[in-house]
Amino acid sequence: MRELLVPLTDSRRAHTIEVSRKVEHAAHQVPESLRDEVTTAAYLHDVGYGYPVSGFHQLDGAERLRTCGYSPIVCYLVAFHSASTVEA
């Protein structure tokens, strides 16, 4: 998982790590069966910035994660984070 963040800028990587820490802290509010996927998605939510295809980082990230074998839930959470439906 960590290798997917290598192409990100230092500031984007720092932001991603900070978001994942906050989600880990709040993960107890999510059903236990989803906690691992939610924290994984938080850690990888901006991965699309490092693998641009469409220029829409949410979809680029979700597609990259799909091709890497991540669960549909993780891919969905990445695709629809950060008001992506409004931005689209």
C-alpha cells in the first residue's frame, strides 16, 4: 500500500497520512466489519494524484486501486470522497 503513495508530492503525502490518522481515531464510529476498508480508503484517498489519467483524482485513484485488487468498497470510498459528485 505504501508504495502507491510514492508518486505523491511531500505535502500531498503528509495530508494523506494526517487524514488516515484522523480516520483511525474515529474508526470506532464505523461498523466493525467496515473499519479496515474505511481506514485503507482514508490512507489511499488521494492516490489518484500520483496516477493521473482523466485528471479527476478521485476516479483515477479508484481505478488504480481496482486494478491493484482493492475491494469495491475501498474503490467506492476513494471515488466518492471530497464531494466528487459536485466537482464532477
